[in-house]
Amino acid sequence: MNRFTFKMSGLGRTLSVAAAVLAVFTAAAQAATYVITGSGTSFTATKDGTTAVSSNKPIQDVINAIQTNAAGSPCTIQFGGGGDNVLDIGTKWISFSRYFNDFTDPNWGLITLTGKITSSFSNPTISFSGNRVEGTYYEFTASIESTADIANSGGDALSNGGAGSITINGGVVSATNGAAVRNTSIGAVIISGGTVSANSGTASNGAIVNKSTGTITISGGTVLGTGDKTSAIENDGTGKITVSGNAKVTSANTDNIATIKSKGDIEITGGTVENTATKEAIYTGEGVTVTISGGKVLAKDGRAVYRGPTLTSGVVFAYGTRSYDFGVGDVIYLAGSNFAPSGDGLVLAWNKAAGKTEYAPNTNEDIFILPATATAVWSDKDGKAGIEYANGANTGFIAIEDVTVAGTSVILTHVAKGRINVKTIGNAIVLENLPQTAKVGIYDLQGKRIYSVNSVNSQALRFQVKAKGMYVVKFGSQTAHAIVR
């Protein structure tokens, strides 16, 4: 081994350092990129665009060759030639493991997946796992980061049986007869972007299925259970679920229990968890803790939360006549104690059973709210009718497809003597509380000006329009939308 000797000024000492130790000061080599192309039973992998690593081999042989070549270093694997090109492996599957050459090959380093791949096999399109041979367990410990499109029409898309984590930062991971992501070990599942979706056609299945202690963290992107039997998250293990940021976790199932069904604790700090059909948004087993400190938990005919949560911020909503109960219906189901939100937490319910589908703006008819000191009124935002709410700093809007809000009032700006409102009455757009000499313009959505006028000394103006639809109202630098229904 080469050694170097340094004279340290003023100390009269020498220091001998092995070259291997000095290597820590050198920059790590850039991760190699392997591109896999081919179809059927013949696939080829090239390294960094030039070197052939494996040619005209079955897909698993190509993966094994990449493992040997990478030698435990981080690597990027691109499926397909790029763009819209999809690597179709048919009824085969890919296993990232330590299965071959008597387990003498190195474990994988960090694996980054890009490109597009699809299969139609009952096994996962891509699997990460260890293996036990003659009493010795060869563990798969590498982590995976993916922006790839990964699909399977016959089974799961991604399956993790190792100790490493799966991080999805983008792309679409989808399955039509299984889970998009199945976790059976201690590895974490992390979703920060992209779409994870499944339509399994089987009850007790989800877009993400967790069978062990691995945690599920969703800070962005969409996790979607499509069809009437598929949850977004089916957590049969004890791993904790965390939803935050702008994440969207949603399902429309009518033949499964909930959008999130969990035997592990759940924490919602942001994002949206919703069931857009008839089941619960969140359903938990006994002894499970649900903590909501931000975001939205929304349901329709099902409960928003089955088994009472701790609610310190955010909003929980469903159809009903009471904010919570100890039996049937409404927003939150409790096992046996009273419930009250704290902080600026909010519980809302809409009495759909009252049979009314049209409401006046800024009214609270058929809206039930907890705490009573908060406010919630019918409103219209970006052309969608719904409930606008506020409890301290906790403000927002919940769109409701089953209602319309007629004569919606939109605040344009505040002036010294009040506020400027724009609303619709019949086929007319009405502006109120205008200051003197206000210049107002009315435009259609194509930008064509319909009216342009100064209010002079009038504090209210009425514009009759010929057709129903959305119009743009401009007052100085302010813009609002008026909908004539």
C-alpha cells in the first residue's frame, strides 16, 4: 500500500497516512447509467451509451449482468430507449436480489429507475427481495428511487421484500390486477410525486399494500384506488402512514371499507385524503391512533374517519346531520367518548338528506359545524360550488358536485367605505359598493370585451348578458369570475 509522509510545521512530527485513507477526500465516481432495450425474450443493456453489458439475453440475465458490472455502486437503469418507448417484458418479471452465482456477487447499491416498462405476468413487474439458502439469509438492503412508468396487467407492479426503501419521485406506477406497490418487509415506501394507482378488482387490496412494519410516507403526488373494490392504501401491517404537503390519497370504492384502511397509526399534516363514493375516507382498527393537524379528510355518504381522531387543525367533512356520533352516519364514528377538535381544527357536515341542491351565497343553510365559533358558508370558487370555511388561520374551500350556488358573491377588493362585490342575479352581473369613478370591464373567456364603463357616482352597476356561462370582471388590477347559470 502506498504511503505519504507530511511534515507538520512547528510540531517537529511526521504523519504517515495510507493512500486508502486519503481516498475519502476524492469525489465519488458518477453513477453509471444502463439502458435496457429489446422485446420478447431478447434484451440488451448498454452502459453509459457505449459499452454493451449484456446482449440478446433474457431480461433477468440482463439484470444480473448489470448487478455484476455495477459491483455494489449506485446505478441508474433506464427501461426502453427513451421518450414514449416502452420496454415490454411480456410474461416475465425482474428480480433485484442476490439469487445467482451462489450469492458471491455484490449486493446492489442505490438503484435509480427511469423510462417505461410493462408486463402481464402474475408475479410483480419488478421485485426487490432477499433469499434464504441452507439456513443463511442473503438480505436485499439496497434502496430504490424511481421516476419510471411501471405497469402490470396481471399482478403487482412493484414489490419490496427487502430492508431498503422504495421512493417514487415521479412517473406512473400502475396495476390492473394487483397492487401498484406491495411492501412485505421493514423497508419504507416514500411517495413524493407521480401517480400510484391500482384497480385490482378484488376486495382487501389497494394501490399501496403494506404487510409488515415498513412505514408509508406520502408528501406529494397521487395515490389512487380506482374501481369499486380498491383502496388507495391497504395497511395490514403495523407501519405508520403519514400524509403531508400537497399529496392526494383518493378512491371511489363502494365495495371495500375505506380509502385508507390501516392497522397502523395514521398522521395527516397536509394534503387530502378522500373517498368520492360511499365508503369511509379513513378506517382503522382498535387501538390505532389517527392524528390530524392539517390538510383535508373528506367523504360523501361514508364517514370521513371511523374511530375518533385527534384533530388540532385541518378539516374533516362528510354528508350528515351531526359532526360526530356513536353509531350510524355522519362525519366521525366514536367508540364511546365525546369528541371535540382543538386548536383551529374543524368538522363540517352537509345535510344532503334535506333534499336541497341550490343555495344562496354566504348562507349556511344545511351546514353543520364544530366548533360552533367557526364559520362555513356556501360559495363558488373557480366555477365550482361548495363550502368556504374558516376557523382562525385554518381556511379553505370544499367543492361539492351535488349542489349549485346561485348569485355567488365574489370579493374583488376592499375600499375605504366597504368592499366591492360582484354577483349574478338571473342573467345579470351586478357590481356593488363601487367607489366613485371606478372603471369596470366585462369580458368573455376568449378575452372579448362585452362592457367597459366608468361608474361615475354610481355605487352599483348592473350588466345584462345574453348567454349563460362564466365571465371575467376586471376592476383596475383586480380580476374575478362571475357565473351566470
